[in-house]
Amino acid sequence: MPIALPRAQVLPTSEASTYAGWFACLAEPVRVRLLHAVATSPKGSTVGALAEILGTSQSTCSHHVRKLADVGFVRIRKEGTATIVTINEACCAGLPHAADAVMGLLAPRPCCPDDLPADVTVRALHPDDWPAVRRIYAEGIATGTATFERTVPGRAGLDAAWLPDHRWVADVEGELVGWTAASPVSTRPSYAGVAETAVYVAENHRGRGVGKALLYKQVTEADAAGLWTLQASVLTGNRAAIALHHAAGYRTIGVRERIAQLNGTWHDTVLVERRSPAH
């Protein structure tokens, strides 16, 4: 008996055309080097400086910069007589997403890493934790890359918005150093198992695994409680948060372009999602 092979998935024509344009633009090695040079210059770089780095003339460099700008990899602005080139943060997520989509790698990722920090205890949020939770929220707002909020929501508003059984805090030697919470995405019964998550880590405890421990607790408890989808929207400039969510089993769904304003500037967000393995 012949073996029935699974039906191949077909990439939509519109997506294929977009991705082909991106890959075609990067078929020129000098543009790959140029994009790398811009991406590793946080405040941007002038065309003259880029030309010097690449060892090309300014006219040649300008030509390649325009090609990268045409497909959205870089942004160009004028400052006096200088042309400043900066990275379009959306491409930092969009380009890997395109490669994953083409190669069929957008299946849910395994959860979760087992190298959790031994000194971090994650427990349910207690009523007396609210002052620290709101202080850490304020520290996140101050980064300019964590949220579109400009002021810390009040306790009553957060308490009403968050699911009662899906709010967790991280403790290190008696100090509250982070929190994560889940909110329903809809009041419709059909979306009862879908929640949007947020995670914040205190400024002086970032980079030591607190976020990893919090998301581990969030997703494993969500699985146990029967939630089937967790999602989060991350500003494209917040690469650390995107990587953190990927490590917890989230996958990139796409980039939401110009979704909201922050301090008068439109920003894109990366939509990440985790599907429970039980559903």
C-alpha cells in the first residue's frame, strides 16, 4: 500500500512576494555588510561613515542605502547636510520571521528551559505586593520599549483586568523583583482560553533569569489551567523580550505595523503566541 504523504502547506503569494523582495535586496553582499553596520550602530550612522567602513564611494554607498530603504530595512533622515541611516527595528523581527515562514519552522517551540535561577522564587501575587508591582511597572515604562503606557495603571484597574489565578511575582531574598500577569483577550465564551501576558523585571535585577523564571511559571500554570493560547505584543526595539518569549515556547506570528503611538511617534510591535501542547 502506498504511503499517504501529508499535504504540503502553501505560502500565500503576497507573503512570498514580500519575502522575495527582501531576499533579492540582500543578494548583494555589500548590502548585507551595510545592513549589519547600520544594525550595530544604535544611534545610526552617516552615509559618509558607512562608506568608509565598507571601503566604497559615498555615491555607491548611497545607492545601496536607497535599495535597503526601499524594502524597509533602514530609515533615512536629514540632519543639516548629513544623511543619517538607522535600522528599522521591525526588520529585526520581520526578517527572521520570513526565514522561518519559508522554511516551515513556525511550529510551536518547546517549553521551557530547565536552567532557571536557583535564587528566584516565583509565587502568587499577594495583596501587599501591589506597591512593588506598580513600582516595577513604572521602571518598565521608563525604558521606553516595554509598553505604550505613559503612567502606571491604578491597582483597581490592574486587579480588574488580570485573571485572578494567573498573576505571579518573583522574589529574591525577600525582595519582589518582577511580576507577570495574564488578561483575557475577549469576554466572548469562545475565547475563554486565550489570554494576553505581560512580564516586568525590576531595573536592578534584569539579565539574571528573573523573566525566564516568571514566564516558566506563567506558561506551565496556564497549561495546567486549560488556557490554550497565550499571546503578547512586544515593541520591535525590545529584542530581549522577544528572545525571552521565544525561550518560553512563544513563536512570532508577525509584525503589526504602526499599531500605536509612543511620545508622538508611531511604533510597530511583534505579535508572539504560545499554543498549549494539550490542545
